[in-house]
Amino acid sequence: MKSAAFEYARASSLDEVCDWLRKDGDDAKLIAGGQSLVPMMAMRLTRPARLININEIDALKFITVEKDHARTGACTRQCVIARDGALANAVPLLKQALEWVGHVQTRNRGTVGGSLVHADPAAEMPLVAQILGAQMVLRSHTGTRTVAAAEFFEGPLTTATRADECLEEIRWPRWSEKRMGSAFTEISRRHGDFALVAAAAQIAVDENGSCTRVNFGLAGGGYIPMAFPKLAARLVGSKLEDDIVESVVNDAATEFDPGGDLHASPDYRRQLAAVLTTRMLRAAYENASNCK
Amino acid sequence: MEKLYPVAIEVNGKPRSAQVPARLSLVDFLREELRLTGTHVGCEHGICGACSVMLDGDPVRSCLMFAVQADGHRITTVEGLTPADGTLSVLQDSFCEAHGLQCGYCTPGMLIASQALLNATPNPSEEQIRDAIGGNLCRCTGYRQIVDAVKLAAGRLAEQK
Amino acid sequence: MADAKSPYGFRYIGAKRRTKEDPRFVTGRGRFVADIALPGMKHVAIVASPHASARIVSIDSKAALAAPGVHYVLTGEEFCRETDSLAIGVDTPKVTRYALAKDVARYAGEWVVAVVADTRALAEDAAELIEVEYETLPHVVDPEIAVNADSHQVHPAHGSNVLFHRRFVWGAVDEAFDKAPNKVKLRVRWGRSSTVPIETFGVAAQWDAGREILDVWASIQMPKFPDQLARALRLPGNAVRVHYDVDVGGSYGVKRGIKHTVLVSYLARKLGMPVRFLEDRLENMRGGDMHGPDRLFDMQAAFDNDGSIRALKIRALDDVGAYAGRSPLQLGKPVSAICGPYRIKAVEYEPTSVMTNKTPQEAVRGFGQAPTNFAIERTIDHIARHLGMDRIELRKKNLLKKEEFPYLIPSGSTYDSGDYHTVLDKAMKAIDYPALVAQRDAARKTGKLAGIGISTCLEPSGGNSAFEPLFNPKNDTTTWMDSCLVRVDLSGSITGIMGTSSSGQGHETLVSTVIGEVLERDPASIRVVRADSLNALPSNSPVGSRMAIMLGGAAAGAARKIKETLIEIAAHNLDCTMETIEYKDGNVTVRGHPDKKMSWDELVAIAHRKYHLMPQGLEPGLQAKFVWEVPTGGVLPTPDGVAQIYPCYSFETHIVYTEIDPATAKPELKRYVCGHDCGVMINPDIVHGMTYGGIAHGIGAALYEKFSYSEDGQLESGTFMDYLLPSALEIPSVDIVDHCTPSPLTTFGQKGSGEAGYLGAPAAIANAINDALAPLNASIETLPMSQDVLWRVISAASAAGTGSR
């Protein structure tokens, strides 16, 4: 299980990356942590002619928490993000989700940006991006553009990133509400495996315990990780009464329409989608209600 | 002829350099080029953890890296856990005392994972130990004596302080 | 650290002692096959069949041969012409088997072409350039279809897919079924899984043309390996030298890469270059020929109203994949414990071994016993449910009592010893069984599915493989020996020499402990080495939980001879009879004359250097060999199928508590206690370790692991992403409760333990899951009980509203 031969270059700046991508973007592949890419290369499921290592570009490794959003560099490692207290306060869902991503060793090497660009339908980070409406800043030799998560994920292992573009940073919107909570869970066969189904929710409540803002989403067995903002909007104003939750969750599970594989049938996944979404809505609601 | 690329890595405190094909994995580089055969190959697709090494102090899977990516970095392998005087480290000795291994194949990865845990968390709970070795598969032990060994090591290290 | 004392009154046996092997592994100084670098070594990559069944029309190697670094491309045509078929366990001479397919490929992943190149990467590059034209053929993946006469035949020359079928009847089975007031019948299925060691199989070989010797280093655990290798290569046995001083990275039965080794050896000899092949994980899972039993059981039991079980009928259909090997014999070992630990006097057993277009089966921990134990234990729980009887009471009623041993079972084996009731009681006490029942009932009240599973199972041990002649009348083997050579050198140091490799069982610790015990010398000072196959005394290798018994017995026998020699030398020089010599710590005195003494060093010096002080006729030097035939060996089965098989029977009981979230179908093992009696434990840490590991492996087989096949015969779980070995986060913290009923047949009372845990864990977990499902009136009889399967059963039962909840 050895990769096919390829040419290699280590980039020292984003300009250098953009320049190389301009020249041979179609044949080149960017590598950051490589935790998803390298096994695919080892199995020769993918064989880039040229590998560009962007993982040594310091400018791509940062965490900043700003008023409206938090910003993370594309090559910030998952373990660094999971350990950052300020980020956890600003965007708690990120840390909650990262606990489900792989294992210690893969989080030490893997980057959040890599996970987003790889866009595995069962991966956790794309789900978080969808629920929060993260903005992906893509850079090419012609400049930068920002793509919202809803437009970024186009299909399994497919994103809106063009062959001449490199993900530069991710902007994670902050919710300004005082009483805000989030929750993330998943069911897999073993801990650390890709989720059969992952579910997450983020909710803000007012002093009376009524939801003022809700979003939630699902990943696993689907085409792409999905958020359900329209369904979530139906919960605004509610206190997550059983009947409305049931109705929203069932609609979500139907819309999610998961596929089947060796480990879970579509029916089982649909059931998990409904159960886990209910649980995450309730957990997020409780977290929000517990905010002082 | 396949193009070769220079790599210079500090391995177990010693500078090592070579010219290697870009596709050479870090674990193959360590084993075949440097003859540091303590690090093992189990699955080559990032699941079993037998190839765990520390990269700049953090445990990573060396089958999920190309050697060229490690250029300029610091690697610690199981050979580097052994004190210079040839004795066993506290963790290694604890694995012997608790018999936290059988065939020895996953052991270097287990040691790297648990040493990294103890470096960061001197007094880990059983849950933290299991989480730290959760990405390392062992087929011999059922993990029980490995967990015991890490607990034993943590206690001994605390006594030394 | 001071050694804890032996609970058995021995000096070293049974005491807490560190193993001899661990230090080299914790420092990264093991010597595994992948660590062996031969100068100028070349590497192999494989082209495998993508089809479950196909005719090989043509192979074009031109581009591959022109690729950089390539030395050779070998096809089945040449290989099958120049080597002989691998050995077959049963009498099916037309089911030939070679490392490379010729004309027809019979499973997806079967090796078709081997490429030799300077590096593995270059060999893989070249392998991609080989063009094989296939014409697909019909295939069969369902064993129940494959047994039919009109099925596609995997080996048409054999005339059928059935490799072995026989109906054994031991005792008055029909009469018992006629008379018994109660009967149950059920079908259970053991899924295709395996031991899947973290090290794949690897081999390096080198032909020494000057000496005409083939040197082989391999991660091997296999009886008669050098002999089979020599035969397949058409070489005399003494032209093959297998080096056993290779650490094997786990095996538990499957490391039998005979096809790999014949292939690599042929290439090394043909090319005059050292050649190495290390399976990568994909090759290992698909084409490594190491899948385990894949077995369907139809079980029937006849029993009285009080729960006394009168008779069993067991039909077992085992899907061994596309080739035979030893796999059909995995239906044979269970004959040695066909009634489990129970007093069942009549048993009918009808095993059928059938071929399909799947990866072949290899020996897996327990050699077919774990699936059989699972089937028997499910039957016991069904009987309890039928009678409305407590499962523990039912077991206690039927378990053999301590005073009934030795106990002859209907199929011909004699159980040596046991105290099953005490072990069960100890385990129940350790888990606080009444509190556990309360915990389960409380969990059920909160809406959870909660269940307790119990199994009481046997581990036949000692490796008397009399199922070989039982399943193949042309094989009249009755010898399953093991051996040890003990040397005391001129410096007085002791070396034990064994003739096989190990894969984590701690044989160096075993041999040194036993020799130390007999000679009263510190085991830490005793070295244990492994002779190569041309230097080694005969060994049947570590299979069938036999080494504590057989290698331990051989080492003790050889050490006793050394002791005898020392005493003889002492008596001669101290001018007394041997009977009056008192031996302590290797030094001697004459009884009643403490001043008349000789030291170890003096005795050793006489043996090595002072022939003038040696008793007449005594061989100089100080070495002794002991070759030991397995206790109860040496007897052929009777024509009507009665055979004394394994000598020793270890007992284990598992009590496990599970909770299943009914909404997600995710099971969690919350408590786990195993009561275990394998007689005297030579090193308790090693025994416990293997038992913990066996339980974890059993949890894998019960809940996670499966080589799953699509209808078109493709392996769907060929990576570690889909074949799910449980991690430390899936395996609960298990507690083991020891008990010791010594075996009367072995040197120190030891029994086997290499398969411990695995033989009872799947049965107990299956029983726990089914106890959890009982309030829904649902059950699952198929392993592994994956979440998807559990969910289907739970949701169907909930929809039907059949439950009592």
C-alpha cells in the first residue's frame, strides 16, 4: 500500500501556493494535515501528480476571536482549536464537535480547514460549518472570495473550491445572544469512526425560556452535511414542546434522506437522525437555559 | 529515476538527513532508511496506531505522513523513550511490571500514546487513559493490563516528584 | 520488586514474575519479520483477481517487465508447473491449492500474478501495468446454496462443493428425543470474522546456492511448516531452514502463510536474490487466506421437565471459502467437547464443510470451538426460556460435578478434572449477582433494554489433534509431541532450547520458569533460545492451547534429566547412593552429613571437564533433551467415530451485563466478570493477559467484526475502516476470578489457556443481548449483533407491540 509517485513542493507563503496553483492547479493537490488524503493516496484511490504542502505556512495557523465571528486559519490543527478557551467560549459547538473527530493522533495532525475541503459527508467539521453558516475565505492568484457553507459543500468530497484556489481562513459566526447553547453528538460503530449519523444544534433563548434563534443539522450517510434553517425557524418562539419538536425532527429526518451502507441501513439512519436531533435540540436548549 | 527530495529531521535528539522519494512515508523512512525498526506498520491507512511517533512532542500516525513533510521537525520514536543509560523509563518499566503487552507489536505505539498523555496529564483517570490509547488497536491484551500499566506509571512518576 | 509467592506452593510457578520477553518489546528491540533486512533484498507485489469467479484468459506482463526496478513477473502457469499443491486437511485430492491461480480464479482477491522489484513501491507500480484478461464465471457465496448438487462448483474436478460431511451419533439420541417431554430447536449463525493480528503476515527468504539451503524468516505459527514448505518446493526436508527466532506480531491461530512462503521461496531460489513479501492490510484482509469459521448451526435439544438435558442434535454447516487447507478440521475439534461442560449422554453431530467463492478460512483461536460453544450456550438459554427456569439453576443442574471426573463424554474424550459449580459461584459472588439482577430490573424500569448474559464453556487444551484421523481416515497421525533441550554450559549457565516461534504467549518465560522450578535456579538467569528447524527437536508448534502443557512438560522433563545427572555425579564423588543425595538450589549434600557437599559449579565442572570424576557410562557435558507425546495421544479413532482428543479441559464462565439504548440500538457492556479455571497457572500475568485479550476478541466477534460479502462475491470490509477491531473505548474493564483444579495429566497440574476468554465471551454477550430483548419477545441468533441488526429487531418488535413492557 504505497502511494503512486508524485512531485512535491513545500510552500512558504500563500502567494507561492497561488502561483503554483495558477500554473498547474488541475494536477496539483494541496496537503495540510493529510489525515484523509494520505490513506487515499496510499490505496491509490487518488494520485496527484504534484503535492503542495501548505502546512508550514505560519500565516495559515491562527485563531482570532472577533466581535461577530471567530476566525481560524485553514491550517490550524484540530487539537489547537479544541484547546483554545476563548474560541470555546465564542463558538462552543466547534470544541463539542472536535471531541468526536478521530483520535488524539489524528487531531494532533489534522486541520479544520483540511476537514472542510475534504468534505466527507459523515465528517463533523462540515456539519458545524453548515449549522453556523461559516464563511470560507478562498484565495487564488486573482484575489480572495468568500463562500458561505451553504454554497461551499457541493457533494461528497466536492466543494466550491476551484482548482486554482486555496482555503485561507474560516469565519465562524458568533451568536450574540446571552443565553445561547449548543450540543453535538453522533452514533458510530466504534468511537472515533465516521458517524453513522451526527447531529448538532445551537439555540438561543429569552428570559422566559422561549427560543429566539435555532439552527440544527445532520451528517452521515447523506449526500452532504445539512443544516435545516427553515425547519429550525419553526421552533422559534417555542419552548421545545414535544409536539413541535417531533414534527420538526420528523421533517428533518425525511429531508435528510440518508443512504445505506455496510454499517447502517437508510431506515436505521433515519431513526438515528430523528432521535439524535431531538436529543441535541433538548441538550442545546438546556445549555442555553443554564446560561446566566 | 524517481526524483529525490532532501529531508533533515531530528530523530530522538539526533539530526538525520537523507534524499528520499516524495512518496516515502515517514514510517518507512524511519524503518527502512534509518533502521529504527521499533516503530511498526499495522494498517498503513491510519486506523491501528502501531506506527505512532511523536512529532514535535505530539503523538501522530507516521503512516499518514510523507517523510518530506517532516523535514525540519522533531521526531521521537519508541527507541527515544529509553533513557540514555540503557535502563527502562518509568513507563516502559511499568508496562513490564503490569505485563501490558504480549506480542509486542502494538506496544511502541501504545507507549508513545501513553507517554504523551502522561506528559500532558500527570494523573490521568481511567477514562482519559482509554481515550489516549483509543486510537491504538491491540489484539492481545484486551487493553486491561495496558491501562493498569499507565496507571502504575502515573503513580510512580507522582512519587518521584 | 519482590515476587509475590506462588499460591500453589511452588517456588516460581504461579508466582508474580515479570516475563522474559517484555523488556525487548518496550524498548523497540523486538525482531519481527519486517525488521529483517537481507542485503540486496527484493520486494513482491501481487496482482489479485477482481472477480469472485473467473477464467484467466490471458496475462500481458510486457509493460511491467519494462518498468523501472522490476526483476521478474511470475504467473500461475509457471508456478503451478514448478511447485506442488499445498497440503489438504481432509481427503479431497482434487481440491488443489497454489499461491497463484492458474486458469481459474476462485475468489475476489485471489493472487494471480507476483511482481518482484527493487522496492515495494516499484513493485506496486509495475503490478498496475499488468493486463489480465478475465472471463467471469458463475459464482456462489451462500453456503446453503453451495451444498446443493446443482450449485456452481468452486472446484468442478472435485464434483461437489462439499469437502467433508459425516453424521456422528454417540449414544441413544433418537431414543432420548422420543422419550423426552420437552424439545427446543433453533438456528444460530456465527459470522465470518478472524483474529486479525496487528502485524500482517510477512516472509523473507534466501537461497544459499553454495550450501543448497533455503533460509526462511516468517511470522509463522504453524505445525509442520518446514515439512510442508519443502514438499511444495520439491526439496528434501533438510534443504529448508526456518528461523524461529522471529518475533511474531500476534497470530491466535492464523499466521500460517504457507502459500506466501512457498511463493517467496520459489522466487528467491529462482532469482538467486533474497526476496521479501509483507502483506499490506488490503492483501491481508482479502487474499491473506485468514478468515475464520462462517458457520450455521441447527440445534435441537431434548430435556426433562426438571431441566435435565437428555440429548443434543447439532448440524453445523461451515463455509470455508474457495480452498480447503486445514479449515474443515475446525469442525473436528468441537467433537472433543461436543456436550460442553454438561452431563449430556447422547449427541448427534452432523458437520458439513462447504466451499464458496470467498477468501479461504484458516485456523482461528479455538479452532472451531468458540462457535460451537456459542451454539450450545444459546441452546441452554432457549431451554431455560422454554421451561421458565432460571438460567443459572439450569446450568447448575446439568454441569458436571467435581466428583464425576475423570468423565468420559459420549464422543470419546475424557474430561480430566474440573469444579464448574465453584467457579460459577465465585464469578456470581464477584459480580454480586443479586445486585446485578436488581440493576438490570431498575434499568428496565427507566425504559432501557437491559440484559444479563451467562455462559459456561470449556477450552479443550493440549493439542491432541485426533480429529485429524477422525476427519480423514487416510491420515493415521497419532503423534503430537513437543520437545525441549536443556543445556548447562561450562560456566554453569542454563539454556533452554525450544523449536518453534511465539506470537506473544510468553514461551521464554514458560520454559525458564519451569526449568528454574525443577533445577531450583532463578529463572531470570536462564536463557531460552529457539533453534532453527534444522537444529530443532520436533515441535507441533503453539496451537490448541498446548504449550503450557506440552512445552512446559518437555522443559520439565529435560530439566529433571539434568537434575538426575547432577545427583548421579554427586553420588559418585561423595561415595554414597543417589537416594541419599539432597538437592537444594543446585547444590547437593549427603543426607545426615552436611559437611559432605558439592556445589553447582563443582558438579558442572565435573560434567564438562573432569571425565576422571564422572561415573562410568555417563555422557560428558551437561545437556538433556525430552520429547513428550501428548497425554492421551497415540490412539486412532474407532470406525464409528469415537475419539479421545484433547487431554485437558479448562473451564470458564462469563457473566456480562449490557444496556441497550432502545432509540439508537447502541449496546454498552457495563459489567463483565469471567471465572476461569485452567489448573495451575505457570505465570498468572500471562494467563490473565491472554484471557482479557480473548474476551476482547470475543466482544469483537459478537458485536463488531465481520468479513462481509456482497452478492457478487466482493469483500465489503477489507480495510480497518470497515472491519471493526474494538478499541480500548469499546472494551469494558473486565474482572477475572481465578480458580485452580489441577489436571492429573500434566507435570504441574497446568491446563491450556491460549484460547481463554474467546471461547465463552461471544456466547455470554449473545445471551446478554437476548436477555435484554426478552421483554420485547424478540431475539437475535446471528453474530455479529451489529447496531443495524439490533435496531431492525428492536423496531420490528416495537412496531408489532409483542413486548410485555
